[in-house]
Amino acid sequence: MLRPPDAARSRAVLVGVAEYPDDPRLPDISAARNNVRDLRRLLTEGRPGFFSVEHTEEVIDPATPRDLGLPLLQAARQAEDVFLVYYTGHGLIGREKRELHLALGRSDSEAPSFTAFPFQGIREAFLASPARNRVLILDCCFSGRAITGGLSGVYEPLIDQMEIAGTYTLTSASANEVARFEEGERHTAFTGELLLALRDGIPTAPTAEVTLGALYRHLKRVLPARGLPEPQHCGTDTAEFLVLARPPRATGRPTASRPDPGISTGPREDLLARRDLGHRRGEAGQTGEAVRLLSEVVPDLTRFLGPDDRETLVGRINLAYWTGNGGDADEALRLSHAAVSDMTRVLGPSHRATLVGRAQLAHWIGETGNVGEALRLSTAVVSDLTQILGPDDRQTLIGRARLARWTGEAGDPASAAGLTGALVPDLSRVLGPDDRETFVGRINQAQWTGRAGGSRKATKLLTGLVPDLSWALGPDDRHTLVGRSRLAQWSGAAGRRRQALRLFTAVVPDLGRIVGPDDRETLLARGQLAQWTGETGDAVEAVRMFALLVNDLAWVLGRDDRATLVSRARVAHWTGAAGDVGEAVRLFNTVLPDLRRALGPDDPETLGNRVLLARWRRKADRRLKAQLFYGAQGGPR
């Protein structure tokens, strides 16, 4: 009964209206952009994504009905299997028939029939579509008045209007309730829970797949428990069994979305070409597409060539690599463990592919938190790579770079700086001074030099490196941008605060534009920008920037990620610097238990923030003495 969409024959239109410049009664909803962007990523990426990137359209801030209507109708006519429409923004109600309208950028809340998009337009698009299933997800309410902090209205006409075969409608609230959003949150309340379910799965569901029906039942349970409106749904035929996601954390294994029943007779060369295409897509920066392609071809390689064929094993280790690079280190570790075990059994421990797999396995062990074991395994595999493949083999050099990294992460940055310093000349000699690995080695050399206490030397190394990166790789290459970010970091550490602020102010927008706003490098650079904003005298702005960043870090990296926790502590510190010492103490008391639990009681961040808490506590005790002893009525006068 469960079925995923056929990506080639399905279409999705994701609409988010974040800005309403023409009507002060409609507050902006900055989270709408993140709603759309993150939903698109979850629908199109993964193992596999059930909608294709090229057939999933974002419509951000449409100003007029035409801006939304034309892409909606075009996608409706093209869809043959599934046609999905998502809207997040304000809902408005027509004055005469009380019919629903979707607010647009230039809508007037007093004249929705003339300036907003009528719900009848969506109904007509659904009727015009030959799609087997039509899905509508609305994160809005349907009222003409807007209240700061909520989207108001009623929507009774909606369910009755959607009696089209194969249609499923999911909405964020019941009649006369408001759909919630809070300024500064990454997502609106309804969409935030929906996205978490699509990304992480539904623990109470009988299957790993997230269907429309299971999604509704989950949201109906969790949203009211948080004091949020109860969602509504309406479905016809078997649309509720449509699968929107198969979260990797829930399945624990790669799957193919549309295995070709005729592949068993296909040529070996076609399979290898598909596998190599996936790897090339990853090398070109299309990590999600690489994972999708490799997830589809690995089962076909296994069936046609056999599970023990060398090419199948190479495909599996490639899938593990790009899965990890896509952000799922736990799954990459699981896949690598299984692949290396089979490689060792089939090809032998000294085979080149096995050695590469072992090096990769050590890397993901470190990425998932076991740094000591990563260092031990990297030391062993570099020795074997050197002995079997030779000291000048590319894989040996890459293995040495990883060994340096885990040496530094294990607490010895000075040795890591020495290892990278010895590696860079070999990289330049063997691979060439303009090879990407050579540039990565130079970036790492500067980074470990700075972490070992040589911030001025790191700044000098990066000052010479950044022009080389720009000329050789281009100003918009990821490594050029990382080099610029590192230069800003160590300039600040060397005492050049305003220089660091200027450099981060320039590089953060470029990182967001090129590598993406949710890339780890972009997020970390935003944290540095916020920090140097505070260090150069603007504590209030630092609080604002860190508060916005924490929401994005929690979504992208997780609530227990080091960067998320450290940024929460920075919010506390700069809140105190901005004058609210009582709130600073409260925030420190909230984050310190999480720092101790996630990072450990002896981690430098835990220890450092304990010192900061003590400092702000002393200031708060002095400043709020009367209030502390006599209560709120006896506070400072």
C-alpha cells in the first residue's frame, strides 16, 4: 500500500512569502524562506530523495497572483504521478463569500480578492493536473487581521473545496485559531515539527517511511502537547499512504527509489558509468545528488555483478564517503564498517581499495567523536599505505593529512602543525603546487599553527595563501572562501579585532552564496562575525546575531553539537555585556549542564564558561543586591 513518488513524473511547488512591504498589518515572516529551503532539501536529497531537484520549484516572495499562478499551473500540467504544493505565509479571508486567499508580497489585507491569490486558483490547478495524487500543505491561517507573533483567520471552506480524487490536504490549525511563528526562530511552529519528522522519522510509526497519514497523526499528537494549534487533514482514495521521506537514521541502510527491473541484463559498463557519475557529482559539490545516484546504483551493482565484485565494493565505499560528506557521519561510519569488512575478506587487507576504505573508516570514526580510536587507526593505516602503495602515492599523502588532523584533535596541535608542515612540501612536489590537496594542506598547516599558539605565524601563512587560492581555484571556490575565513579568524586571535570584523563581514555573505547558508563553514563564520562584533564594542548586535545563529546551528548540526552549545554560551556572555546581568546568569545556568553532559566537565569550553558564570554572578549580585534581598518591590531605585 505504501508508495513513494516517481521523481521523474512528479512535481512540487514550494511557496514562501516572507516579506509584506505594502501592508503594515501583515508582519514579515522571516522563517518562511527557511521553511521552503529546508523542505526542498528534505524532499530532494537523501537515500533517495523522492522528488528530483529539477522538478521541485521554490517560489519565494511572489508579489502578485500572476507570480504564483503561472509556475503553479505549469507544474500542475507536467505532473503525472504526484503534484505537491506547499505554502507558508499569511492567510486572508474574502469579505463577501469568506473564501480563502493566500497573501502575497503586495497583498492588501483589506482587499484580498484583488491583491492575494485565491484558493480557487489552487483548486483549478489541481483539477488541471493529470497527477495520480495531489498534495496540499498549508502553513497559514485564514483571517484578514494580522497579529504580531501569529497568523490569524479561519479556514472552514478549505476541506469542503478539496474533493478531488487522489487529493490530500494538511493544514496547520483548526478554525478560528492562529498558526504560530516567533521572530528569530528558524522555522514556523507547524513546519518546524513537520521538517523534523521528515528528517529524523516518526518513532511511533510502524514503518520507517514517513507517509502523509503518519505525518498528520504525529503532528496531531506533538503540536497540541506544546500548546500549539491542532492540525487538520482531509484525504481521498489512498493518498494518505504516499511516502514523503525515508529518513536515513530510521532505515539504517541505503535504498533505491526506482530500481529498474531490466537492469540485470544491462551492460557492466553502464553500471560503472552510473557509479562514476555519482562520484563526479560529489566532486563537483553536488553531495546530495551523489548520494542519490550511488544509493540507486549500489543495489543494481550488487544484483548484477554480485556482492563480492570489486566494483560493487568500490561503489559501497563511495556511497559511504559521500553520505558522510552530506552530513550523516553516523551512517557513513556504519556503511564504511560493513564495506571494509567485506573488502578485507574478498580483496585482502593489502589491496588498494581496502587500504583506502580503512583510511576512510578511521576518518568517520573520528568524525563521530572517537578521536583516540581515529588516531590509532590512522597511524596504522598510514604505515601500511606507505609500505604498500609507496610514500608518494596520492592516497598515502591524503592519509598523512588525516593523521595530522586527528593528532591535533586528540590534543596535540603542535605535533599536528609539525606533521602538516612536513607534508606540504611533499604534496607540492608530488601533486603540484596548484593541486587542491596541496592547498588543503597549506590551509591545515596554518590552522594547526594557530591552534598551537602561533596566531601571528598563521596569519602570515594565510596572507600568502589566500591570493594563491584565488588565482588558482577562483575567488568563488570553496577553499578560497575557507582560506579567507581562516585569515579572518587568526587575524582576530593575533589582536587585529577590527581587521577580523571587516574580513568576516566580507566573507560571510560569499560563503552563504557559494557553499550555502547551512554549510558548516558558513555557520562557523557567522559565529566568528558575531563574536568580533561584540569584541569591537557592539554587544547588543552580538546578542542578536548569536541568538539567530543558535536556531540554525540546532537545526543543521544538532542541539548537542559543540558549535551549538558554544554559541548558546556566547549569547549568555554578550547578554551580560549588553547590560542584562541577571539574564546572563540565567542563560549560563541553562547552558552549563548541557556543556558538561555533551562535552565533558573538563572540556575547555565547559571550564571557561564556568569562569564566566562566576564573573557575571558576582556582577549580578552587586548590581541586583536590593532585589535579591528584598524581592522585586525592593529592587534598585
